[in-house]
Amino acid sequence: TTVFSADNLDSLAQTSAAADYQVQINLHHDGVLISSRETHQHSCPTWSSSFVFELPPGDINQLPISLQFIIMQNQTLSEAKVVGRVLIGAGAAEAGHAHWRDVCSLHVELVRLHIVHAEPPKATALC
């Protein structure tokens, strides 16, 4: 898996403050997290980082495998904020499912653009 870059993340993050971005890549098998990797933080979201995952045994075309890309924004003196997510493989929307299917059938890494789905705002409670 390779993470190249992202565009317009500041509009998803809804902030004007300078921030660093990074991506966490989670490999799931049948809905269970089995491995995770992270890019380095960059203020310009161009990572060009490659990652290798060991897959469970079996026919790759039949395994319920998914890759979840979590885009996070790191601001000075605050916790990382999840900006959005991309899912590829089992359980993904058509574009993510088709990408995984093509990778498995062609046995090569394929570059595809994916829309980052914004993280829903967290609910706040007033007491």
C-alpha cells in the first residue's frame, strides 16, 4: 500500500490554524484489526510513503480484507483530530470495493483517487 497525497484537507478540518497531517492505515480481516501503520507528519499533505502488510493465508479474492485510511490533523499543543476516512476492500463503497478487487485480480499496486469521507462532528453535552 502506498499513500501519496491529499488535497483540500484544510476544508475538512475546518480550521485556519497551521497543522501537520498524517495517515494511519489499518488492515482489517473480517472486521478485526490485524495490523496498523502510520505516515510521518507533514504540513503539506504529500507523503509518498509505502507500507507492506502481511495478509492472512487464503485466497486473497475471497478473504474479507479491508484497508482503512484515517487522516489525522495534529495541531500544536493539542490532540490529533480525525479529519476523515477512506475504506478500501470488504465493506467499502463501490469505488473502494472495485479498487481492492482490481488489485487482487491483477496482482499489482494500482493508483486510484478516493474521496475522504469527513468525520462526523462529535456530540457535545451541556450540563
